[in-house]
Amino acid sequence: MVQKYWQALKNTFKKYLPVRSPAFSLVEVLVVMGIVGILASIVLVATNSTRQFALVDDAKRKKDVSDVLGAVDRLKLDAKGLPGNLSEPSVPRRITNSLADATNVDLCFLVTGGYLTKLPRDPALGSDITNCQTAYDTGYYIVFHPDGVHQGVWAPLSANTVVYAGVIDTRYFVTGVVPTALVTLANTPTPSITLTPSPTLTLTPSATPTPTSNLTNTPTPTPSISYWTAGTTGGTARYGHTANVYGSKMYVWGGSNAGYLNTMDIYDITNNTWSTGAAGGTARRYHTSGINGDKIYYWGGTNGSNLNTLDIYDITNNTWSTGAAGGTARYGHGSVIYGGKIYSFLGSNGSPLYSVDIYNIAGNSWSTGASDFTQSRYFFPAFRYYDKMYSWAGGNGGANTMRIYNMTTNTHSAGTTGGTARYYVGAVTYNGKMYSWAGFGGSNIVDIFDPLTNTWTTGTAGGSSRYGHSSVVYGNKIINWGGINGPYLNTMDIYNISEPAPTATPTPTRTPTPTPICNPICPP
């Protein structure tokens, strides 16, 4: 019955429909193919959306790590080095300012310094960072190591293989998770080449040549290399101050001449010019300072009274603020920054001090570390190598001995004695080595300590001897400025580190401590 009515319906419509060929037209075929293609795409995305989105995310990660690495390279070209402790040997560091981890690093100065318009963030964690005043975590890692050339950035959250950029020698890693891709790359053996010996040649003697006149060869003179040069004089003459490098500028603050100072002098290393920054903070000398992000932290020292106050200079905005006061008031101490904390050690408050005070930058709070009663010292250089703080020489019997504070285990140990006993001296680190110059009792000698091999060597002596000066590293040069040597100084001596391998220092013997300027403890 149904079939009968269906046939009748078709016969009725045939009266009104035009007669046509049973074949499809070209337009109809194309329309159908288009519809099929769209449906296939929808089905493909619907059935494999996770993989497609992962590929898009990984494409962004590749661009992100390349952008960060490129920004760091441009920074190095401009500054001929890296700001703060990034130029020191390092373990892999997560790029964040919000996680309580000793291996973090805040790279927002790349944004505030104009090297990036925004700080890339892993797409799994959210959008890129434009506001550096809030807590952030990029999910990306970066590492620098002692040769000053190799660095790498990688994205461990990548969906397929680890996305990375840069070249890394994994021998420099001491802790942290090393990306599998980098380990594979570093451990891939170089293909061996089998050399086929060439056939032995039989040489037939030729006729004896007719002798010609002897020619005298004039040796090519060895070019004269100057390891010391005089820099541009400028700024307010002072001593007992501190200096820090950020970008391509050196920031000098504090110290004293006729009185205690709170003025800021800025030396533009690239343009070789001097200018001034905003004066501020509590005038003081014999304090310590350290740079974290785009801020410089000044703590301790004296202005007639022993201080435990903290002043903070914002480089980007040229403004001052105060941090939490804390710790034992002291002067002539040593400080380093590690893992978002400032560690201050030894020094004096009229009596020798043996304690460690620790300032948590993010928490704006103070705590204490383990004291070391083995040897107190003041006016000594302190430097950091990985998670260890090295204190060397100094007054109060420091001579040329060394103590090491392990900031991870909160323990103290003895270091290697060596170098010339001195105090009122600074030190810098370059390629993992400490360079110390001048100081009271040190004339114009350069001592070099390698913490990797625990050995001492000497560099090329030079420059105008002084003490109470500052030393900073920029590129492969050490800039020594200010201090005192009779008159207060605002002169500059620059040491070129690129010199021949230094000569080894003979087995050290205890050098008598120079007659101190004041005894037994220098007054404020």
C-alpha cells in the first residue's frame, strides 16, 4: 500500500519538474566536495583536538624560549655582561618571582629595560607578563655557566619533546633537573674517523742546489698588551662606598669624604660619561649592597652610629624606599645574594662579630644563620660561588685565610689560604674566579682564587694603589673606582682580565698582617 502511494506521488511531481540528465553537474560535484571537506575537518578536529592544541602551544613555547634567549643576548651585547649574579656560575633557575625556591630568578628587568615588550609565560600557565609588580611564574627555565658564553632556555611543560634554545654543556650542572633533550645532545658522541695510512713514498735525492746568500730574518716584535688602563675621572670623591652594575651603568652610593654621603653617582660605561641619580637613604659608609632585579639593597654600615637599617634604590624609577630594619647592627661586614635572600656575615660593632643575618627579599623579613667563631674579620671581600659564601683576608687577624659558609646546609668550613694579606679591599667574580685588587697592605697586586680547583694565582699588577674603593666587573674588565690613598679619590683604574694564563702562586707562607690604621677595632 505504501509503495503504491509513493509511486503516485512521484508521478504527480514529474508533471511539474523539468526533464534532466541523470548525471550530476560540475557545480554540484564541487559543492558536495566542499561540504565533505568541511565535515572531514570538523571530524578531525573533534577527534584529535588535544594533539592540535598541544602543537599550537609548543609552537608558542618555541617562540618564547627563542625570544628570552635573544633578549639575554642583546643585553650581553649592550652591557658586555649580565646584571647582578646572573653572570656568576649558576644552576638551572626557574624564571619566576613568586616561588620559594633557591634556584629562581626574576627576569622582569628584561621588560623594564626594553629588551622584551612582555615576559613570555608557558601557555599552560596563562597569558604573558606585562606587570612586573605582581607575582608571576613563567614555567620556563634559564641557566648560565662560568664560561660566560653558553646559556639555554627551555620549556619543561612542552607536550611532546622538551622545547629549548641555546647551547649548554651539562658538565656545569650541579643540581636541578636537566632536560632530557639537552643531556642527549651533550652526550652524543662525536663520530670516530678511521684514517687510512697513505702509501710510503720513496724520495729520490735531487741534485745539490747551488748555495745562495744567507738572509737574516728579523723577528716579528711581540705586540705590547696593556692590562691596565685609566678610566674617566668623575663623581664625588669618596671611600667606604659600594658600587653595582646594572645594564651598562655603574651605580656608586654612600661612603664618606669630609662627611657621610647618601648621594648617587652613575657612570655610563658604554658612553664613558658621569651623571647623578636621586640622593636618598640613610648616609653611611662601610655598608654592603646587592642587586636583585632592578633594585639595589643597602644594609648596615655606620654614620657615627652602627646601623641595621635597609635602604632600597629603584633603578628604573630613580626612587628610594626602605625595607625592614633587622639583624645585628654592624659595619665592615660581607654580604652576598642567593636564592632571593641577602646573607650578611662577620664585621664589627665595636667588638668582633661572628654571626650571620639573613634578609628574605620577597618576605621583607629577617632570620639568623649559624655563627662561625673560628675567625672574625672586617673590611674583607666576600663573594658567592654556587651556594657558598667565601670570606677572605680582612682586618682583625684575617691575614690571608679563608672561611666558607654553605648557605644550603647552614654550615661553615675552612677555605684555602693564599694571596696577599690585606683589608679595605673589594673583590669581583668572573668566569667563576675571584679577583681581588689593591686594599690596605695589598699595594696594586691582583690575586686570583679559583674555587673549583681551590688554587691561588696572581694577575698583572698595576693601577694606582688605594683602599676603601669599589670594584665591579663589566664584560671582561674590572672597574676599580674611588677609595683613599692620602686624598679622597674619584679616579678609575680598569683591569683587562683577558691576559695570558696567570702564574701560580708559590706555597703560601703566613704573611705578617700590615700595621692597621686603627687597633684593635676601627671606630665607626
